[in-house]
Amino acid sequence: MTEQFVCNPIGRVSSPYKEKGDAPAQGREKNLVSRIIIDPGFAGGLEGLTVGQQIFVLCWFDRSARDGIKVHPRGKMENPLTGVFNTRSPARPNPVSLTLVTIQEITDNILTVCGLDALDNTPVIDIKPYSGKIDEPMQA
Amino acid sequence: MTEQFVCNPIGRVSSPYKEKGDAPAQGREKNLVSRIIIDPGFAGGLEGLTVGQQIFVLCWFDRSARDGIKVHPRGKMENPLTGVFNTRSPARPNPVSLTLVTIQEITDNILTVCGLDALDNTPVIDIKPYSGKIDEPMQA
């Protein structure tokens, strides 16, 4: 009854984080350099992006569990269980990550970025330019 | 050869925008009220969210084309074609939207929010709390 949608990766992450536990809870905490290798068929979609620009990278965390509805924030048992949609846990019904990074280099179909928190070989499903007009919190 | 991933909606949008063309290019431009109706099986995932909190809503824009690699920003022909990953166009290889909204009301499995730009009945695939620590642009 429930419709499903098929996500096709547009590329992969090449990252210094090889195994679960290597990656920081948030990429900015280590701020290491990763590369995003876009499939050649999608590389034209990078046109217009520039070095220094901030982008949201959306990955599919393919090694994360998908069955959690309540989670311990940051995976720490001492943090009380809360709803998964009130956390940035990678283990979520659709394990889509959202990370704001800065482009350091662009070479053909490869973006070098700083601050990504994805394991090596993680599928990338989308890239969006950051825009202060719509991505900054609204005033209360 | 290329792996694919299945996205299961966690709920649906109930919105004043009924047909393509009704919705603003960005929700904040009209700032109307929408409701996010979470499937009961996922409603526990909302625990901890509060009125006034800002959240990212990720939808699957199921009525958008997926074949564009170059697009005219904001769908205006006078805007020169650019790479789709340098735009927030809803028409993209994986039509996942990202919109920051404020929670106005929470009643059981229903969130009332302001500023969403999704058509009525659009599937919702994820909700994430906004966090200044990771979602504000880095200093250059």
C-alpha cells in the first residue's frame, strides 16, 4: 500500500573513515578532508559550483540500521532515549545524512571537501548549494 | 551494477498547494501553514520535538522530473542553465527536498509547520532538528 521510491547514488565518498566507529558523530568535529567522486553521467550537474562555496551533501548511510524509532543521542547510552527525528543519528528509517561542507577543490567530477562525516565508499544521493535566504533559522 | 536504495515515506504533507505551479519556489516566500502527517508507526520518532523548534523537512518530490542535469534556476528560462547540484531545483536525479521550517503545533502524529514548499500529499522521508553547531556556515 505504501509507495516506495528508488534512490540512485550520484557518486561515492572517498574518506579517511574506513569503518564504523572511525567517523566522528559530526564531521566538523574532526574536519578531515574527503573526496566526493561523482559518477561521470552526473558530473555536468556540478557546473557552477566554486571553490570556497558551502554545500549540503546528502548521503545514504548504507551501513546504518533503519529500525530505530527512539535512539540515544550521539549513540551514548547515558543520553536518554528520544525520538529519532529529534536527533541527527545516522540510524534512521531512511538513513539520509545532511552535512554542510566547504568545497576545497574541484577537479572534473571530483569535489574535495572538508568536514564530511561519511564512511569511505558511502553513496552520495544529492548535493545542494547552501543559501542563507532559506537555510538560516527564521527569527522567532 | 549501480546499487539502489529504497526510500520508505514516513508520512505525507497536507498542504494548501494542490498542483504544480501553486507552490512557491521556496516555501518562505509565501510562508503558508502546512501539516506533516506522520505514519502512526513512525510517530514515536517525533518524541522530544517542541513547538517553536526549527527542523529540516526532507520530502520526496514525487511529481518532479529526475532527468535534468542542467537546469534554469527557479525554472526561469532567462536564468542561464547551470548544474542541477548548484541549484535547489525540485527536478533532480533524486528529488529530495530540504526545507527549514518552524514547528507551530504538535498533536499526536501531526506537525503543523510554517514555510514548507511541498505540494499536497508529497511524501516525507525524514525530519532532522536544526543545529547551529553543524548547520551554520563555517567561517571562511
